[in-house]
Amino acid sequence: MTASAAILVPLLLGPPAFVDVAADQRLQKAFTTAADEYHVPRSVLMGVSYLQSRWDSHSGAPSVVGGYGPMHLVDAQQAQAQAKPPRGSARPHAVAAGPPDSHEANPSGSGLEEPTDLRQAARLIGAPAGRLRTDAAANVRGGAALLAAVQRRLGKPLSADPADWWEAVAEFPGTEDAASAATYANDVFSVIRQGAHRTTDAGQRLTLPASPGVRPRTSPQDAARSKDVECPVELHCSWLSAPYVEIDDGNYGNHDLADRPRDQKIEYIVIHDTEAPLASMLLTVQDPTEASWHYSIRSKDGHITQHVRTKDMAWHSGNQFVNARSIGIEHEGFLRQPHTWYSEQMYRASARLVRYLAKKYDIPLDRQHIFGHDNVPSPTAGSIPDMHDDPGPFWDWRHYFDLLGAPLRATARSKSDMVTVLPDFATHKPPFTGCTKSGVPCAPHGSSAVRLYTEPHEDAPLIQDPGRKPDGEDSTEDVNDLGSRVSAGQTFAVADRKGDWTAIWYQGNKAWFKNPKKHPTAVGASGRMVTPKDGLSEIPVYGRALPEEDAYPDEVPEQSESPLPYSILAGQRYVTQARLAGSYIDRSSFGDTPNPVVKGREQYYEIQLGHRLAYVRASDVDVVSSSATAGPPAGHTPRPPAR
């Protein structure tokens, strides 16, 4: 222990006692007490913790690098043992392979050494290390002591002015490049400037008052990045190439050359999680016999690695039509381990990247253009059961769109004939099973998912998905079962209302969800819907929009249509946010130039059919606007981004 650090150890002092503090205010009090004890501005301590964990305790569960508690203090001795993939990982090939030896395959070059060392923090506050893993107040005290130690090591005073702590904040998470460290510090100071209010996963209510006088600094640009990387200037991003090579007899992998957006507009960004440790996935993306994606984002610190140029087409979604029009981003994590993997730094790095790409390619920031792998339509009826489920019900879409600067919110009064699903993530905790073992209940956790029933009561059967379970099996509460749920930000046409229940049109059926007025799980929406043309009793839906027959040149085989096993019946309505022409790219040959895009004249509408998207022919439908009740609700203002 250094002499300067030793000064910080409070002599003969145990943890502060909580006297007459409301149960849901104890963590707020812990921040105040720790800030006073170690002479760290409370706003700085709370701002750092917000970036580390959004003040969550994660029920004592460690992160992928063994980080614990609201300050994400890292116990390096336990990190590798704790960060194991769950049983039954969704990708059989993506087993833990261990960190690659090359610096290129492990872009940051960082090991497990952290400035946020939990055991050092325990020594500074005179407490057992185990206590900092499970006691949120002790964890906050440890974080305060470490921040003060960093400030002293930098030769700076323990000032009450937050501006004097910028360098210590930049150094706190252990980021190795100047650009990312500055971006982290500026994120902290932006939270301090804007303020934040949140109820944590443990039910603690915390408020960081806004400090308008606090200002971020200008972030340096990353001069060391590869010329191949397409990334925001304020982030340090690496390049690790996916191979475009011939394997045998004309077969090739693992992506397609293209010339987007010249030959094909980029319209979508698909959010994935890896279902494997990132080290394993970095090996996978270098294997020409495996899949590919454009970017990987590390859980620990949000580091971004690019693998495929955005002009080229990666093989990531399970639907070639979507691949041709999308950019795929993998996020290190398991959908069944949300505490361990979905870090705030990863969310923020991802949102920065998506904002950059959306601006570059003019992609709308809505849930029919920015969506999960679990929302990708199946290209054919037979492939529905094989489609993926990530990033799953514990990905916080509401927070993610706040970070995108496009908050999900009401755009109409509550009685509108369209609704946007929008549960409060922190308090909305529907039951799930299968996180640790099939049939075993998952620990309660905030969720973006809302469950659907056949009737307006919770004893009714769940809505069934004939495509996902063609043998007639029932939908379940399993964390991977998408058959009876919708997700935050998705917008649907209202089919009926009864008391605290709302019904929507969902895969050709009326599906009910609980939507109480005092704590709504959906809000009024405005926009456009499609409905079958007069005289059509039902119309088909598709998982891809193909060109008409005469659009194919002689050398390209015509693709057979495969309607999905759902129908839109007369009188039903489905929300659309895009119209597009059919297209197809032949992938039968390997070459040095992109294969031509077959472009049709047939027009389609993209719709929110169920949990997944789908397409209908424009010639089959009429487009209608939401009812006259639509319009901004009285007194509505968007939520602040720092929430």
C-alpha cells in the first residue's frame, strides 16, 4: 500500500450506520456518506457509478471480468472462474476457446489488471473483500477510496469542484487509449451535467441533481486506428478481418463482396449478442466456414472491433434478404445472463456506433429499422424454428433508444388505434424460466418483453405461434420462447380493449396483454397501417421481398416464394414504417467483384407482424392512418437521455 493510499484508510472506522433512512434510500445515503468520508464530490462518485453499472447491484453477480456492485469493482482472482457460458449455449460452435495469443485478435491488449481493483479497495476501507462483492454500501465506499487514491497519485487536490476530477475519472475504468478514456470521462460529466434519476434493480431510488455548470472536455481523435475501420472519431476501434476466400469447388466464405449503398441501400441495423465469450467469437469470425458480422462490441469496456466493411454483406441474420440490406453488430453476452454481460459502457459504445452508421446511411432510428436478431423475419416457412432469439427479453431497448437520441415515447393519446409497447424496464419483471436450467424460474429481472394471451386475463392460454412450433406445442415462459411476446418499441394496431387489457393484431390473431392505466405497458402511437384491400378475405405474408418473375436475368435462377404460415385477414391492421422494392442477390459463385443485385418493380410494405417483422405486397393492401385521436398527449415531454 502506498503512503498516499494509507492516508485514506479511516482509522478505527467501520461502515457508516444507517439511521432513520427509508429502505429505498439507503444507497443514496451511502453515496453521500462515502463522498464525504473520502472527500470526493458526490456528483463525481454517482456519475462514475452510473457509467459503471447505472447504480445496479446485480444481486452480487459478477460481470464478465469479475466486476461487482454499483462501482463495478473487479476481483481479478475470481474473474475467469465466474465468466463461463451457460449450459446449452445457442451457438454450438461458439465454445470458450480462451483468449487468442495475437494482439490483433485481442484488440485492446488488456488483461485482467484493473485500476478498479476490489481487493485494493477492500484494503483501503479496512473491510473483507467478500463484503464489497455483496454489500452495495461497502462497494460504494471502496469506489470512493479508489477514486481518491487515483486523484492523489495524479498529484491533484481532493477538491470539491467536479471539474478538478476529470483526469481521475478518465483513468478510473482502466481504458488504455486516450480517445476512449476521454469519451468515458465525458460521458460521466454529461450525466453529472444533465442529472439522472432511476430506481435500481434492488429497488433503490437514486437522484443525481443536474449540474448545468459542469461541462465535458473536447475528446481527442483516435490517431492510432486502422484505416479500414469505420467508426465514430471519439472511440478507439480495431480491425480484425473476416476472410473472403474460396473453400472448395466454388464454395466460399464468410461474407459477400458488395458495393453498398450504390448497388443496394442499407436500411437496417441488426443487434445481436454473441452467446459466447468474445475471445471465442473473434476466432469464429476468422473461420471462412462460419458466419460473419460487421462489428463486435466487448462487454467490459465497449471496445469495438470491425470485421467486414459496411459496403460488403455479412452473413449474420439468417435471412439473405435482410443481410443484403443490413449491418450486423454483435454484443458480447448471453441473453440468459443479463447481469453479467449487458454493461452500460457496451450500450453506450453501441449507441454511438449506431448513431454514426444511421447518419451515414440515412437509416431511420425506429424499431422497424434498428432491431434485434430475434426480430429478423424467417426467409421461408421451414426455417422459422431455426431462427435466433438474441439479444432476448433482458436487452433494454428503452434505454438503448434514449442513448440513440431517439427516445421511445407516446406519439398519440392513450385511446389511439395504435400502441407502442413501452414497459418500465426496471419495474417490469415478467416471469421467465430456463436461465439456468430448463423449466427452472429465472431470477426476477427488468425486461423489455410483454407477454400475450388469448383472452384478457392471466389464466388464459398464451398466444401460439404455428410457425415456431408447427407440431402444435404450447407457447411457454421459457426465456428463448418468442411465441407469445412483444418487445419495447414495437408498434401494433389495436384490436380491442377491455378494462386494464389491450388486444393487438398479432400474426393473424387477436392477442391480449395487461395494460393498466396507472402503470401502462403500452402508450398511444400514431402512424400508418396496412389492411387487406376490399374483396380480399386474407392475404399472404413473406419473410423476404423478392422480385417479380420477369425481373430475373437469364443467368440468375428465379427464387421460389415461400409464404409464411400466417395470414392477415380482412379487417385486420398491421403497422408499417417502410415501403421497398423486391430484390435478390445470387450467391452461387465466388469472384473478385460483387454479384449483381436483381431489382424488381414489385413493391412491398414491411410490417410488424408479431415479435418478428414480415413483408406484404403493396398490391394486396390499402394504407390507412391512425385515427383522429392520434396526436401528442397533453403535456407530454420526452424523457431526458440520462435516465
